[in-house]
Amino acid sequence: MTSSALGRDFRLLWSAAVASRFGDALRTPALALLAATVTRDPRVIAAVTVAGQLPPLLFGLLGGVYADRWDRRRTMALVDGVRAAVVAALAVAVALDRVGVLVLLVVAFLLAALGTLFDSASFALLPTLVPPDALPRANGRLQAGSAVAGGFLGAPAAGVLFAVAAALPFALDAVTFAAAALLVLALSPPPAVGPGTARRRGSVRSEMVEGLRWLRAHRTLWRVTVLAAASNLAISGIMAVLVLYALDVLRVPPAGYGLFAAAAVVGGVAGALGAGRLAGWLGTVPALRAVLAVETVALAGFALARHPVPGGVALAVFAAGTVVWNSLCASYGQRHVPSDLLGRVGAAQRMVGLLTAPLGAVLAGLAAGAYGTVPVAVAAAGTFALVTLAAWWTLRPARAGVSSGSGVA
């Protein structure tokens, strides 16, 4: 998955990301299993999930500010060190049978809050490690490695390890965070800032607003961000009912659901590995338009499928397109946003994109309860069709250029 052409520092960052993703894939299902052993109240279990989803919306912009203010390499290492300590403390509490609902809520919230700072710093650090033309390939390699570590290794192992000892997945997660912190610290330090070149800081609020204003003023990046938010509405909806659709409509046997879901991981890895090549062939923005068209066709096929095999193939193609879209969006922003604004603008993009996800899940749940899961899949495909039409209109070469110098590459 790695490439020597991308350099030593990228290999270190890739290794840190993969190690951390493996630990996340161990912890996330283990946390759900742990919550189910503490309480059978679905409202409480749902609250633990929500506690992990709120921080990006509440603190995402703040994380972007400090990712631009602080040394990004040290920030990432510090965050991973703190997360290692938090998860290690949870492992001890689990081993001693001292875990209650409050502990679960605090841990889920704290880890997600720390993650907002880490994600912003990581997004802003990558362009300093690889050449601009290599960013699509680098982002693809990061997503491919994370998908393999999470989907093929971590997630299947989580339940087994939890059955052996409930504290074991959390202890291993703490080790992966510590390893990731050491790998990040091994990155080459950034060049020293000369006298008179340091950025003058404003208040935290003014810097958050500056990031949002820059994003809003950059026509292409803003349009891509809005299109991502619209597509996330459909993605969140289809994911909310995926298991029911697979079991009831596609007739996937319960014992085979894990294999069916793995199709998305396989597709994601394939898309991640091909993202850089696609961007090289078409250019980044044209590739984004083409990917949306492919995703629309795949989602329409998924909505029409009534058998596990065509449904799984359609899901794999859709997942591949989603990963390519994410990789190319990240690369476009990393190439066009000034370095001292990357943390804030990247955080603003993620926040805008996430705003629609809870709404999509809620609408899908209500619609599935009233009409079944098939209309949800059809509505998701229809939403993607509208997003694709909007992308082909708004991201045309004649419309993508802006006075700030953005192009379609």
C-alpha cells in the first residue's frame, strides 16, 4: 500500500494512520458491546453513539484553529498520547469492572473531541510531506491502508478479543495510539520560521470565521463542499437501513452479512488505490464529476437489486466511488488552500459535510418505518442523481475558475 516514491515521512505518517485505524476498529465495536453489558436501555446505548458524533460539530472549527496555530507534528503526537492514556484508563476500569454509563459517555465524547484536533492537523500536515501532484495518490494510499486495517483486520478481531477478555480490545487500542504518537514524532521537523514571517493571530472566534469565509469565497471548493453535504444526506440514509435492506430485500443470510458488508471494504480499497491514477487522467475536478455519475448508477443498481450478488457488486462500486471522492476532495483542498489556513478550512469542510448526516439517518429511519427500506434506497439514488446533475452544471470548466486563482486541476 505504501510507495517509496512518496518518501520516508509519508511512510511514517501512513504507518501511524494505519496503526491508529486498526485500534479504532478494535475499540468502536468493543465499546458498543461494552455498553450492551452495562445497560440494555437502547436510549442509553444510542446516547453513547451520539456522544461520539457531537464533538466534530461542536469543536471542529476550534480544532482547525489550533491545528493552524501549533506545530502540527507535535500536536498529532500529543493528541495520540492523550488518547492512549484515556483508552488505557478505560481498559483498566473494564478489567476492574468499574465501568458505568457515565464513564462510557465521557470516554466516547473525549476521544471524539481530541480527534477533531488530530484530523485537522493531519489534513494540514500532508501537503508538507509530499509534492502537490502526488496528493491524490497519497490520500488514496492513506484511505486504502486504513480500510484494510479497519475493515479486514480490526473489525473482525474486535468481537473475538472482547469475548476473550473485555479489556483486551481497549488495551490494544491504547498501544496503537502510543505507537502512532511515536511514529509521528519521528517525522522530519518543519523548517524554522524566520523573523517577521510568523502569522499575526487574532482571537479564536475571528480565526474560525476567517476559515469559514475563505471556504465560502473559494467558489469551486465551496461548491464541492456543498455537493459533499448533499451526497452525505443520501449516504447516511442508506447506511442507516443497510442491514435491514440486505436481510429483507436482498435476502442475504444473517451468517453471510459480514461477507456482504466486506464488499464495501473491497470496493473502498480499490477506489483508494485508483484515485491518484484517475486524477492524473482526467484532472481532479473532472474526476469528481465522473465519480458522482458512477456512484449514481451504482446506487440505482443497488436500489433495483433483489439478490445478494448484484447488490454486493453495486455496493462495492458505490463504496469505491465514495472513497475516490473523499480522496480527491481532500487533495483539491490541500493544493489550493494556503498552508496557514489548511487546518481551519479543512475543519470547516468537514463540519459542513457532517451537518446533513444526522438528518439523513433520521429521515431514513422514519421512511423505512412507514414504507419499508426500498423507498429509502430509491430516494438515495434520486438524491445522488440530483447531486450529479448539479455537479456537472456547477463544476464545468467555464464555471469552476474564480478570481482567487482556483482552477479545475
